[in-house]
Amino acid sequence: MSSISEGVPYALLEAMSSGLPSVCTAVGGIPEIISDGTGYVVPPNRPDMLAEKLDLLVNNKELRITMGRRATEVANSKYDIDEMAGKFRTLYKELMVAGVLPET
């Protein structure tokens, strides 16, 4: 993912869930997602670094498989739909208590 601007890309989470390691630029929420050996993060506008990390994964099957497995583990544990929904509920409740959102 060679974005120069990004939020939290669902395509990245889908790739991780499918067992794929990623090479992404350090924009938006990407650096918080790619961690713990799930892929590589490079500075934006650095195609040389992007190509270097892609080449590393393309030419190292064992690394690609290991990182892909780890990506799946992280995606399943940190981005599970039930857990994400629970985090949103907690956030909304905190915002209501703080008076930022109206209580329903």
C-alpha cells in the first residue's frame, strides 16, 4: 500500500486476515496496524524503500509465510468485529458521560 494519505484502510485489515504480510507507507493509521512482525512500514514518497521491502518478501518464502501467519493472528485478535463493536460502545458511552454526545 503506497498511499500518501490514508485513514484506517480496510484493505490492509483484509489482507492481514487472509494471511498476507504487507508493505505500506507510514501514513494515517497504518503504523498502528502494521506491527509485531506483520509487515513493513516505510516513509511515504520513498519508492526505493518500498521496492526494497517488497523484494525482501517476494524472495524470502519463509519470511513471507511467518509474517503472514502473524498478520492473521494480529488481525483476528485486535480487529475482531465483536471487540471493535465493544470498543465503539465504550467510546460512545464515555463521550456521552463527558457531554460531548447527547445521551439517548
